[in-house]
Amino acid sequence: MDLIFQFLRIMVFCFAGELCHNFLPLPIPASVYGLLLLLAALKLGWVKPEQVRTAALFLIGIFPLLFVPAAAGVMDLWAELHAMLLPVLIALVPVTFLVMATAGRVTQRFAKAEPELEEELANDDAQ
């Protein structure tokens, strides 16, 4: 039951992101608005990490599965993609390495900060 409430909390921020996307005249996807709103709520303490942790870990676990429809769509458009394969590869390869390097750096930084965060959370719980 707790997983359902955690998932609903995340969905509230997704819905708020959809509202922001519809009412704000900026070319930002609704999912980005939702993530920024959830980040702000976490930073401001309106939502505690424990209130969304299990559902977030579950969603992260099934995340690769969400790319299957996109991959199937690319396969349907192979004839059109084949005509521009070289420019796509020239753009795709460096960007892939850039994203991998950036994700690695961010992960290393968070991995170093995690023990400090756990200690801070333990101190908050003790008070």
C-alpha cells in the first residue's frame, strides 16, 4: 500500500509538470517541469526522500523497458534513417561518449556525497 502512495506522490509532480507545460510559454517538456518540481520539493523538505524512495527505485529498475517502444519505432523508420545514417552516426557517437562521461562524473560525485548525506539524515533522525 505504501508503494501506491509513493507512486501517487510522484504522479502528482508529473501532473503538475503537465500543467506547467500547458500554461507556461517555454519550450520545456512536461517531464522536465515535473522533475524540477519534485527536486524543489525534496530540497525544501516538503517531500521527504523516504516518501518516494521505494517507488522511485522501482521506476528506475524498469526504466530500460520504457525504451522498447522507441526502439521499435526506429526500426519502422529504417528506410528513412538509412538515407541519413552517416550524419546520424557522426552526431550520435560523440554525444554518447559525452553523456557517458557526464553521467559517470555525476555518479562519482554523488557517491562521494552519499555517506555525508546518510550521516546528516541519521543526525536529523536522532534529534
